Amino acid sequence: MYRQKTVDGVTYKVWDSIEDNCDQDEMGHCLCASDKQDATDNSLSTVDKTVVGAINETQDEVTALQENAQSKSSNDLTTVAKTIIGAINELNTNKATETELNAVREIAQGRTKGYAFDTTAELDAWLADATNTAQLSVGDVLLIRDISVPDAWWDGTTKQILETQQTTLDPITNSEIDELFVIPA
């Protein structure tokens, strides 16, 4: 089904025919194993786990690109200066992408920090200090103890209103129970 091919001292497995490794559906489309998702991905039931899975998959691709860039730069470079500068630039770019992915993963997994304040004025005064805003990360929650004031979150540059909906029990407490049914008042 496959043959081995060696390029630059690296041996690869090359499939002779994609059809050898595919099933055909009723429409004649090729359904290869590479087209099917891992069973664990299909069993995910929450958006957070799906986002984290996508981030992990993207981070794996970044790591593979880093390794590929390192090996490619050592094999294909014409001068030592281009090798060093190119490798450093690509590694720095990939490292920045990895840092951003880690920040998104922390938000998706609920690992953000929370800060509590008594009033909105106290929060605004705290945010006015640059040393305080420097320690904030995207997604950090800024809570106000006063329940009539909406909470906020940090978007990386400014505070944003945290979109929440307060629940009310009025329909339940003002209802009558008629056998098995709750009748709103």
C-alpha cells in the first residue's frame, strides 16, 4: 500500500494510492481516515472543551512548525548569518503565537483572575494606576460588591461591562400549584 522514499537522508512512507486506504460513501466520495475526527473530539459536550481542543491542536501545529523551521534552516541555508537571523525571527514569531494561545486557553478553561471592589469609583481609581493594569490579563474579572452595579472584565486595554442576566424568582413565588402544573400568577 505504501513505499518508502528517502529525501535528504529522511525516510518517508508514501502511499501508492489514496483509494487503497479509503472507504466510499453512497455518493462515491472518498472517506479517508484523515477525514475522520478523533472519537474524543466527537464526544466533547461543551464549548470550553472544544475551544481548548482547538487551541491544543493549533499549538501542536506551532510546535511542529518550529521543529520544521529549525531542521529546514539547518539544511537549506546559504550563509551562516541568514541561518541565525532567520531562525531567531521565526522562533520569536512562533513563541509569540504560543503565548497568545496559552492566554486564550486560560480564558476558555476559566483560569482568569478576579478582583473585587466595593464601588465603581474604587475600581476606576485602581485602574487609573498603570502598575495595576500591567498585572491584568485579558479576561480577568473586575467584580463590584454592590449588586445593583454590573461587573466588568478586562479586554486587554479597558474595562468592559460583563454581560450577565440577573435571575428573578418572582414568577415562581407568585404562582399557584395545581396538581402537577405551576400556573403563573
